[in-house]
Amino acid sequence: MSDTTIASGTVLVTGGGGYIGTTLVPMLLERGYHVKVLDRFFFGRDLLAPHENLECIVEDSRKLTAAHFEGVDAVIDLVALSNDPSGELFMDATYAINRDSRIRCAQLAKEAGAKRYILPSSCSIYGFQGPGVIVDETAKTNPLTTYAKANEMAENGVLPLADDDFCVVVLRQATVYGLSPRMRYDLAINGMSEGAWMTGKLPLMRDGSQWRPMVHVSDTAAAQIFMLTAPHGSVNGQIFNVGSDANNYQLGPLAERVAAAVPRDVEIEWYGDPDHRSYRVSFDKIEALGWKAEKIAEDGVKEICAAIEAGTSEKNTRTITLSWYQELAKWHSIVKDVELYGGVIEL
Ligand SMILES: NC(=O)c1ccc[n+]([C@@H]2O[C@H](COP(=O)([O-])OP(=O)(O)OC[C@H]3O[C@@H](n4cnc5c(N)ncnc54)[C@H](O)[C@@H]3O)[C@@H](O)[C@H]2O)c1
């Protein structure tokens, strides 16, 4: 059994300009890795601070070439259209990016001699599970949305590439929360915190009984780094859920905890049709390996409220993933109609 680890060297992070990436990349740099971020930077190019060991490549993951993998020791393949409603609206692009480009990325990484490939997938592929069921990595999956299906297909595409020289690890992340430079208020705890703090109204998806595992953004980033340094033989070709039992929440009781952590009177504002995605997840496998999540929901709530109060984070079109993609698509079409010779007013 190989005990190779990636404790130093160059890590290619696709989608590194996103919510998880803008937390993960500084953590990698702090640990001494060289980092190449490959991203289209849909959410802006100014969210990663310049660093002598950081290279940013503005590129679409559907156009990856062998050259992008030169000198790369490991890949963390975060790139995706990253939620359910975006997956339904942009279905073809979701399969092309979340499934096809990630499978191709793993193949190119292997051909170029990289030693490790980590696919940050999602616990949402468990979908609805019966009452009382706690799913582990061996459970039958039940992906209910295009986003979840594309993730499962990506998992199935990359895992067979694992061999003695190329370590492949799949991480099924719980729903992430907490403050990050590229902020997402479309995620449950983040949206609840913002609504409660700014308006005193906490948005809660019906009917509140659904189970949802959560993980703090710095914890899931730490899990990805942990998987770089885990011995090849103990993780290769394997799937790990990323989260913790302390962060397995039912949304109704979670809303009450968020409300209690916000320093003002808060009332619940119900929205949506009853959500059928309900899953309770076991995190025993990753904990047995020595990794443990450190944060709970209240940590995220407090840091988000503090950032909003300080004026460093706000809910707007750009911080709601679907709204921003719709906005980009709308303006792309408007600009295309009026653009001539590469310009609009100024040529
Ligand atoms: N945030 C969560 O709750 C969560 C939970 C489970 C799994 N995940 C997975 O983790 C990964 C990262 O999620 P996130 O929350 O950081 O999402 P995000 O939307 O914030 O980041 C995605 C990044 O990918 C980039 N991107 C998208 N399409 C691209 C393309 N074709 N070429 C180049 N760059 C492109 C975007 O510009 C963005 O910077 C995704 O694979 C997501 O499915 C996230």
C-alpha cells in the first residue's frame, strides 16, 4: 500500500474563485503550497489576494488542455454551476461543466503525471431517504436534481482512474455555510442569518422537518487539505462524506438556533413547496481517518452578522448564485445585440 502524500508542491484548484475556493486557496498558500487557480471568475477577479505562490488562470474548464497541468502535483476540482436551480435552468452547461469537464480534468491530470485528484462532490446525491435512515458512503444514492445527477456521474467517471500512481478521492460535502470572500446567500444558514439580521425575518423552506447536513466553509476546505496529506493507500478510490453529526440539522430546529444566535427579535417566514430533499448522513468514515469538523451553525451566524454589520458583506444579485447567472446571461444577450467592432459606445 502506497503511503505517498501531497504535503508540498503545486495544487491546481479549478473554480478557485468561488465560495469554497476563496477560503481554500489562502489556506493552501499559508501551508506553503504553490497554487494555480483556474476559473472564469464569474463572481469577480478581485476576491483572491495576490501572493507570490499564486497563479490565476482565466480559462473555462471546458477548454482544459495538457498545458494547464504542467508541474501540477494534485488537483482539487471545485469547478461547477453550483446549485440546484442553476442546474435546472442551465442543464446542458451543468452536465458539460460539472460532469464532463471534471472527468476530463481528472484524465488530463493523470496523463500529465499528477499524483492526486480530489473531487468535491455533494451529499445532495443521497436525495430523499426514508425516515430514520442515516446514510453512509455505501448507501444507495437517490439524486433528485440535474445538479445532483451531474455530481454522481462525475464521481462515477473519475473513480475508475484510481491506481497505484494516481490517487482519486471523492468528498461528498454537506451543505456549506459561513463567511467567505465570494459570499453565497443562497445557502441555507447564510440566507437565514442575513434575513434574520437585516429584516428580523428568517426565511425557512417548508416544511422544516427535512434533515440536512451542514459544514462550515473553513472545515470543508480543511478536509480537502487533509485529503492531500492523507496517505495514498488509505484514501485512494474512496468516497468520504464531509460534515459532522453535530451539524446534522432538521431545518425547523436549525432556524430556531439561528434566530437565537442573532441579537434581535426574529420571526420565521416560510417559503417554497415542501422540500423533498431530506437526508441524514454519517460522517464516521472520515472521522475514523482522523479528520473532524470544528465549527457549528452558530459560528457561521455570528461571523456573517458581524461582516454585514461592518459593511464587508451584503446580499445582492452577485451573492445569490442563480440571480447572478441570470443577470450575466441577460446582459450577455443585450451586449451582443449592440456590440460592433468589439465595443459599444467607445470603439
Ligand atoms: N457550497 C456548497 O454548499 C456545496 C456543497 C456541496 C458541494 N459543493 C460543490 O463544491 C464546489 C464549489 O462550490 P462553491 O459553493 O464554491 O460554488 P461557487 O459557485 O461559489 O464556485 C464555483 C466557481 O467555479 C467557477 N466556474 C463555473 N463554471 C466554470 C467554468 N466552466 N470554467 C471555469 N470556471 C467556472 C465560477 O466562476 C466560480 O468561481 C462545486 O463543485 C459544488 O458543487 C458545494
